[in-house]
Amino acid sequence: MRNQHVLVVEDETAVRDMIRFAVDRAGFEVEVVGNGEEARLAVADRRPGLVLLDWMLPDVSGLELAREWRRTDATAELPIIMVTARTESDDRVRGLDLGADDYITKPFSSAELVARVRAVLRRTLPGGENAILESESLALDAACQRVAAGEQAVNLGPTEFRLLQFFMGHPERVYTRAQLLDQVWGQNVFVEERTVDVHIRRLRQALSPVACDQVIQTVRGSGYRFSDRAA
């Protein structure tokens, strides 16, 4: 069953209260903290299903927190949505590249916020998709959320897992960035196409230690495909 516990890390009282109200009204269990140290303690005490993480906190950068959680085995796959007033494309890419699964900029509507939360949780635990997918080099168990290359485990974040699951379910077919956004992120989520490139890079990096990064192939001018055959 999907974890419905959402941790909100936000130091601005008005924004924190708005997020708390919106997420609670949508049916999630909400916990709120106002700084990085409280966030560390909250996650250590009870791992949430998702973290809404402010970029600018009074004691530590939200990016630094995301980096810390990604480097720790117990929280490496913790879904994170960055919440920030930064609007530059490079900032968004930086946040995603350092471990966030999505990014929402202030000001935002309650509807958009809840849609993003639901979308990230859907791809974290893709309900009903319990098949074991196998290729020549990889095996993916959706029910157990595990990927292996032979006897070697592959550690993936939730978005990278969802990407690989989609690719392995549709081998040899080329998908554009827009198609991948629709299939993996969902049609009602507002994410730039560059986001796909960020997560493709992270997926390849995770597959590299088991010499499987080549299965995600770039098709120049078109998009990406999954293939165990040489590009």
C-alpha cells in the first residue's frame, strides 16, 4: 500500500500553512517542520512517503538535505519535491540533478501542488504493475521494487525505476521526451522536457556499475529507446 505520509519542510509560516491545508484536504497525512535539522530528525524517526522540501531554509539548503538523503541507503529512494521561488531553468535542472524527483515554483496553486504529489507517489509505487520484466542483461521486479543485473542489485531512485520499468515494458521502440513525460510523469503534471534528460542521465549512472548503461540508447533527433542490442 502506498505510503500517504507527507513531510513538509518549509520555514515560511503562510506557505507552510497553505501546503498543510492543501495536502491534508487531499487525504494525505501531513507532518510539518520549519528547518533542516527538524527535517533530519523527522525522516530518521519515521520515513515519509514523500517530502515537500523548501530550497531556502534558515539553517541548511534544501539541496544539501536532498543530497544527504540520496547518499544514505535508508533514504536513497525517498521521493522529494523541491519547493522554491527560484524560476531559472538552470536552477530547476540543478535541483533535479542533485536528487529531487520534481520541482514546483512559488507561487503555485493548491491544485498543482496536489497533482504533483500524487504523480510522484504514483510513479514511486506503480500500483497494479506487478510484473517481472526481464531482458538479456536486467531483471525488474515491480512488486518488490528491485532491479538486478545477474546477481548484482541495481539501486534506483523512484523516477529512474519508473523510467526503466516503462522502457523494459516497451523494448526497441523509440520514445520522444514528450511521450516519456506523458507515460512516466503523467499528462497532468507540468514538467519541462529537459527533466527527461536529467533522469535519463541518472538512470544511466545507476546502471553503469553493472555495465548496463548502454541499454538506454539515444536516438539522435528523436528521443530514447531501451535495447540490449548494440546501438
